[in-house]
Amino acid sequence: MSNRAHTSIGTVRQLEILVAVYEERSFTKAAARLFLAQPSVSMQLSKLADTVGLPLYYSHARQVFFTEAGETMVKHARDILRDYQYLDLALSRLRGGESGRVSIGLVTTAKYFIPHLIGPFAESHPAIELSLKIGNRQEMIDRVDRDTDDFYVFSHPPKDQALELIPFLTNRLWPVAPESHPLSTQSEVTLTDFMAEPFLSREVGSGTRYSIEAFLAERGFSLSPRMTIESNEAIRHAVLSRLGVSIVSEHTLNYGGEQGLSVLNVEGFPIESRWYLVRRFARPLSPAAAALAECLIQRQQNIGGIET
């Protein structure tokens, strides 16, 4: 391969801008993400297209669409940018020290307890910049595929031999209803009676919903939500408002608040699962990331369960 091949594929910064526009599908959002002025983003992509000699994108009805050449460029640009990131991590590991940046991708429910685990770490490592990215399970899987972050926290990680899965915390799901609900007065509730109630569910793609559907399917039930809600906090308030019953993680109750809610003693519960710390084997582990991983594993005993 010619050692001058880079002259026909643009600069690293142009590739970074290309990927940002592709992922955001917006010049404005990409500019904000990269802390650039929008005209600079447009100008750099125009220069990149001139360098490549092919149109990379086009706009229609205020939307950005990528050509075949643009799609090809994005695919390889991600690989190139990942290699630069790997090089930076490898050099950081060789330098040692306790500085740098660590990015963690969290499925939504994990946001309730992870800050409690990393708080002392942040205090004792002020030179390390921590970044938390939050989304549902499918959004985090997409980030894993792009190898965007140092670590991810899943209750149901993707099945990929290229991933290291470190179990580090239990994750129990409990059925809840308003304290004033008739089921709250019963010492034992059948699953049939519970599922006869209007059910409030997380969205498709959520790890909580994934667990609930698997649990119900094993027992001959199917999930037919009265309402789908893309937020644990909103589900909690919807239950308090007597819109229905739900099943939530104990961490949502511990740190989101359970005042006004009743944890029901329904047969078969809690739904047992675990949290996993997930990383790519191929991704170099910086000293900062290694220190944070050790902290998360050591501090897991500080996260307690709940009593029914």
C-alpha cells in the first residue's frame, strides 16, 4: 500500500467530523458535539469530498443522507479513529500515572447506583475525567459495536466472544403497586392476579423489559402493557398515580425512592439477574480505566437490596 494513501482520504479531524455528522444526522448537532461552528463543519466535509473525489452526502428536506461513498468512508473512518484511540490508551498505559479520561456507558437503571460507587473514586482521583453515557440496552449495544467507551454496565450484555464480562453486582426486579392498591394488603399474590392488573412497562430495547418478558414467557404469560414509558422515574410516578402496576429494579427503589409504593410478594419474585462490567478484550486498558474498574468491583458490597 502506498505510504501516501492518507493524502486521498482526508485528515483525521475531517474523518472525526464525518462520523459525527453521520451519527447525529445533523450538521448543527455535530458542530455542538465537536465544539465547532457549523460553517466549519460544512467546510471541512466539502474539502473531504473534494479530496476523495466523490460526493459523500446530500441534503433533502433539512435532512442529511449519505451516499454509498459516504457510508464506506464512515465505516473505515470509525476503524481509523478507533486505532488512534487505542494508540493513545496504549501510550497512556506505558506512561502510567493517574490522569486521563474514562468513559462508561450505562443502561438506564444503572444510573441509580453507579454514581454512588464511583463518587469516592472521583474524590481520590481528581485528575481523572469521568464521563457517563446513559441509554437503554439497545443504545448501549450500539455503543459497544462502535467501541465508543472504556466500559459498559449491563444486566443483559450482548453475546460477543470479543467482550470480557465481569459480574459484579446482583440486580433483582420486584413487582410494585401503590400503597393504596388492594394487592398491597395481601400477604401473597399470585402471578395471575398480578398480571391481570394494568401493566406499565419500559420500552422495547430496555434491559428491564427484556428480563420481564423472559420471566413471563417461562411461566406461560405474555406482556401486554397498558402503557409503555421510557423512564424509570416516570414509571414510578405513573404507579403512584394509580395508572397501573409495574416491575422495577431494586436499585430504582433504593435510589429513585419508594415512598408511596408497595413491593408486592408475588409468586416467583424477585426476578434474579446480575450486573456486568463489560469491555472489549482488544481495547487497551489505561491506568485510569483499570483503577476505576477495580474500584467498582471492590465497592459493590456497599449496594444493598430491599426487604419485602
